Amino acid sequence: MKIIRHLTAEGPGWAALQADGSARVIEGDMLGAWSVTERVVAVGELLAPVEPVTIFGIGLNYRKHAEQLGLALVERPLVFMKSGNTVQRPGGVIEIPRTLASEAVDYEGELAVVIGKRCKNATRENALSFVLGYTVANDVSARDWQFKLGGGQFCQGKSFDTFCPLGPVLVTVDELGDAGALKLETAVNGVVRQEGSTADLIFDVRELIVFLSASKTLLPGTVILTGTPGGAGHTMKPPVYLQTGDVVSVTIEGIGTLTNAVTEES
């Protein structure tokens, strides 16, 4: 099932997309009990399909990417966090920071996992039972703040406003399973920069949930960014960073395309 969160006359609402292109109202709490009604609704402006309570990012999680960088495969997931203010809707702009300036803003197309139920000490066998669905993410990163100016921590370079576009839809587990072999592409101004498949993940969706929930509770609304394949601007020679006027599109097979233009912070 493909689910959207969109702006209605009454405010933000959820709807299930139908095969004929229509959308039916979802009643209830998407992070609790919910159901699809027979009521058809006109689709309004798309919003990010979830308001995260926590955003976990996973670094260096594609085998080919690690090989391209000449790095050994990590033994455990490399975890960082992004703050909630980073969330941006499909079609919203990515802002290049100017008050706390960055000259090295980069894209990272990623599969995002949305946790739908409280989850602690999950196993590989039951990990997917805690997943509400999957969406497309762009883990936008200010590389100067990430690697040089942030004191060795990733959070500053990952947590500027608009640095986590999500969307356009949320696809449930019954449609995508463990999302284990989905093609991913990131294009800038129509030119493909990143190509990969989730089959290349070092730690797959199940393993990430097992690791992140070990001895700690993942709350409903937690978003896990599973990592990015090679081709980010930072790794190009010389590096090529996002500029005002650029348009970034991340496409994941079975989910859709998330597109955001780039501008400067006003």
C-alpha cells in the first residue's frame, strides 16, 4: 500500500493511494490503530510522510562505496543522528546555510525505514513486524561542518534546516518486504550521480533494526536512514557541491521520486 501525508482543508491528513490514481482517507493514528475508509479525498500539497521522533543515520553502509573509498568494511553500523528540524517535504527547498555558513552542501540518496511500533531487542525474525513502511530520503550534509568544523561529530553537519527531505510516499512492508534489492538513483539537474541497489547494503534493514533496538527502545515514528551508495559530490575529483538553482531527485524502485530544488538560506 502506498500512503501519503498531505495538506487538506482541515490540516495535515493521511490517505491511501489507489490503483486508479484516487486517494482514500485514512482514519486513526498511523503510529497506532488506523484504517483506510471508503471516502475519496482530493490530494493536496504533499508533506513529509512522517514527523520523526528520532532520525538515525547510518554511514558507510554500501560495500561498493566503501571499496571506492579504499576503506575496510565496518564491523558494526556507524550511527549518527539528525535533528527533527531537518525534515523537508517533497518539492520543498534545500537551503544552503548562510548564517552559520557552509560551502560544501552535498546530497545522499537513501532508503528510509519508518518504525511504527515500540521496538526493543528485536530479532532478525521479528524485525519487520515493527516497520510501518519505507520512503525515500535525502541525507543532505554540510561536508565542511561534518568533517572539519564539527569537532569530530557528524550532527552539526547533518542537522541544518531542510537537510532531511522525505517522501513522496510511504510504502508498507506487505508491498516491499525487507526492501532487500531495490534500485536507487540520485540525479542532480537530470544527470545521474548515484546508482546502487539495497542488495549492496552491508547491514540490511533487519540487521539495522536489531542493532539499533538492542538495549534501547525505538519509539513509533523513528526514522532510520540506511546509508548511501557511491557518487556523492564530496567523493568527486574535484568535489562538486550543491549550488543555488540545482535540483536533486532521488528515485527508489517501488517507492518513487523525491525532488527538491536548492536555494540559499534567506
